[in-house]
Amino acid sequence: MSKLFRIAVLISGRGSNLQAIIEGANGTYEVAAVISNNSEAAGLNYARAHHIPIAIVDRAEHATLSDAKLALLERIQDFAPDLVVLAGFMWVLPAAVVSALRGKLINIHPSLLPKFPGLDTHKRVLEAHEEEHGCTVHYVNEEVDGGPRIAQCAIQILEDDTEDILAGRVLETEHRLYPWVVEAIALGDITYTNGKVSMTAAGRERAAAVGFGVPGEVLKG
Ligand code: GRF
């Protein structure tokens, strides 16, 4: 039996994307570890329920936050993952960590990047009277929410959308997009070379079939 593609998922809180990624694993990848900077993160319960190894990196156990972040890199490397998946992980990673994991580190962000990097995206999108919103999965580089984009899932903003309603609707798109991207990377349909993302024709076809936008193509809702 060939070795499954191993991912480590990093979380700080709720862990609903972790849950979607665990439930989306259908024999292409395995969640080899869940790592958190918060021992109380609710999402750790999904890891426990699925008997996935957990590692905690606690800021309080290190002299400085920078030391804690370097310890995080060591914990990640202990599991030798093929891919590191940030899913609501609330530490900005320093250049040393980003550089050690370059091309193997992805994040999901609740906006159609490059629009609305940073926090409070749903509120800002409504205030800006945008017509559409959604989520983006991207490789991580040194710029927060700025790395090469892999795929996006867009939704139309509706008249009745409040910040909370929109947050829920965008979260649903995240739960569809993130496992799909992880699987596509595991299958080799998405690759990263020198800061550029490539997708095979088969990957593009599969993306189009489920309505995901990919680099260089018009977004489909
Ligand atoms: C998601 O909205 C994700 O886009 C952002 O943090 C949130 C994490 O939610 N990066 P959850 O912990 O996966 O439920």
C-alpha cells in the first residue's frame, strides 16, 4: 500500500475547517497531526474523536513569543508532514518558519483575496457594498494573507445578509473548498514552484465542475 499524503493542521479555536478536512479525507490524504497554540481550542475535540496525534505549543512555556514560534516549527517537523494546513491558526508566522515550510504551507482566508486581507472581512465587505464575497486558499509567504492564491469560492451577497449570516455562508464555502484543495495537492493536481501555483488540466476541470475559481480564470459562483 502506498503511503498516504500526510498533513498537519494548525488550529487555535473552533476547528470547523479541521472537521471538514478530517471528514473530507477519502483515502487521498491523512491528518497526521493537529497542532495548536491553545490547549483549550474546541477543535482539538475533533482530533481526539478521530485519534489523531495532538501537539500543543504553549506561549507560556517559552521565554519569548519568537521562541514559541520556533518551537512550533520543531513540533511540525517532528511529524514530517507533506503539507501544513493553517485553519484558523492565530499566530503570524515569522520569516524563519515560512521559509522552512515554503511551498508546503497553506492558509484559508475568509475573503476573495487580494480584496480584504486581515480581520473583520465580513463587516468590511458589507460596508464596502461589495456584490460578492467568499474565501481563498493560498500558499503562505512573508506577507500576511499575501501568498500565491490557489483557489477561491465565491458567493453573491444577498440583500438580507448581515455580518453573522454572511460569516455563516462564507464558512460553508470554506468547508467545501479547503478539503478539495488539500486533496488536489495530495493528488499532484496543484503544485508550487518558485512562488507560482500550477494546476493540471484535470485539476482545472474538477475545480470548474464544483464551481471553484483558480488562478488565471474568472471566478464562478
Ligand atoms: C475561518 O473563517 C478561516 O477562514 C479563518 O479563521 C476561521 C477559522 O474557523 N482563517 P474554524 O476554526 O476553522 O472554525
